[in-house]
Amino acid sequence: MTSTTRHETQILADPDVPLVRIVREFDATPDKVFRAHTDPELVVQWLGPRDLTMTIDSFDCRTGGSYRYLHIRDGEEYGFHGCFHEVRPNELIVQTFTFEGFPEGVALEKLVLEDLGNGRTRLTATSLVDSFAGRDAFLASGMDVGVNEGYEKLDELLARG
């Protein structure tokens, strides 16, 4: 199924809690969106900005598993790692997320997939950090470019089947 609809990605800062919420719809079923988030061969094809290359050191997406990957641009490497706390097929992933350039800034992330019917899914991802300053630094880091370009690449991947 080829998508002709361009979906907007909402990136919202919670005013009361140091949390960022991302909401995005996809023209694919929850099982396809879930697989794209849990299969390392698919993750490397879409996660992050277009001008980065991704390599995965480890990716064990199951309750109790962990991951580590690198984004590479112009010979510079940016490492990320975390643990999967809860993984429920086609509906939920709860994980920690650490940028190795700022190791004390661990986020707790929750990704929820909602079946909208007609082969569509709403993804709601929340990232909770330890302070409003940390949240604001996360927002100012350019993460919106990575999120928007990554989800555009995910649309393209899902459209290919």
C-alpha cells in the first residue's frame, strides 16, 4: 500500500512534567509499525536524520533486553544505549534511552501503538527526563529533525511493504 497522505508529527512539551510527547499516525497496521521498531534490520533503515548512518552493536528487543547503536556523520560517532523494560507485541515498548555524550541524562520512554482501523496506527511516544532543563535541552538538541525525518523514512519503508 502506497501512502499518499503526509502525516504531521506532533512534538509537545508537557507544562507540568519534564516530558516530551510525540504523536504520529502511520498508514500501516500496528504489527507492521511494531516490527519496524523491533527488528534491527528495519530499525537501521529509518531511525534518525537522513544525513546519518546507523549501525547497531546490539538490539535485543524483548522485556529485559537491551540495545546499543551508533549514528555516524562525517566520521563522528554518536552512541545511544538502553534497556527494554516491557515489550508487548503490537502495542507497547517501554525502554530507557541514554545518549552516551550525556550519560547522566537518562530518559524513560514509552511507545504506545493504537489501532485506528483501516490499516492505520497512531503512535504515541513519551520521553520523561529528570528535569525541565533536561527536557528543554532535549528539545533544543535538534531531535525534532531526527524525529521528523526518521518518521518520513519509516513512512517510505512501510509503503514498500
